Amino acid sequence: MRAEGLTRPRQLQGYATVRVERFLQRHGRELIGWDEVLDGGVSPTAIVMSWRGTEGGIRAARQGNRVIMAPTTYCYFDYYQTKDTSGEPLAWGGYLPLGQVYSFDPAAGLSPDERQFLLGVQANLWTEYIPDFDQTQYMLLPRLGALAEVGWGTATDDYDGFVHRMRRLTGLYDACGYRYARHAFVD
């Protein structure tokens, strides 16, 4: 630490992040880091993935970093889709119903000038409890449709209209043999 001019262990993350980013840039790549990268100082070219809420993304956009919003409260699809978990496959925990995903506004808290730094949204599905592709489909669908509308910027306050569109889409899910949370349309 002393040789690098670091006086506190907390500075190590920023030091390591800057070194990794330089390496990536030399190889034509960009750094995308979880919002913890903000705690150690990050270059303005780094992309920040805001997962601990939207605050990190807002902070990053305010300092000119590009942002991908992926907060646990709207984008973690390894959470249960229903409050009654007795018939559900094993999940990480938490409860993330379809309507909550659809209600996400990734630009909330950003000024019009700061919104230019918002690249989009990302669904996260951690797979420590996901044994196969059937369960992967089940955890993603139909919530992925809600997040797609959020990301496209077409989500509105008309949740009933969204549910109507999704119910029509379930015909395709059935025809393709996809496994999905049929009960997800009830919050």
C-alpha cells in the first residue's frame, strides 16, 4: 500500500478498479462494475451497474458515468413470484411480483440531463437454486416481459393493459412449451 501511496485499506478497491479498467481498455473493452466501485473512486469511463437500489446509479449519472439499473427490488428474478411459496420452486428469497417489476421507473431521480447516462436495465437471475432450464424459464417468465417494457420505455400506468398483452403472449409460451409462472398475473 505504501509503495502505491495508499494510506487506508478502503483505498484498495479504487486502486484495483482503476488498474483493471486500464487493462480492459488496452484490450478494447470497457469496465462495468457493481455500484460498489463508486466507493473507491471510479473513472468517468466506467459503467456502473446499480444493484443495491437506484441510489448508486443516480450518483454515478450525476458524476457523468454511464449506468445500468438492476436494483434487487425490481430486477432480481431469483426472488419468489408469489407470497405463498409452498408450491414454488426453491428461490433465493424475497418476493418480486410481476406488477412490481412493471412499476419500475429506472429514470426516477435523474434530471433530464442525467438521463443521457442511463444505458438501460438488466434482469438478474442468480442460479444457485436453479437446477435446470425449466426452472430458469419459470423464474424469468412472465417478469422478463415486464422488464422489457420498462427498458423499452413503453411501460405506463396501464398495468391492466400490460397484463392483457402478456396473457395473449402466454399462448406463444404454451405453443413453445415454455414453463412460466401462470399465477403471476395476480398480485
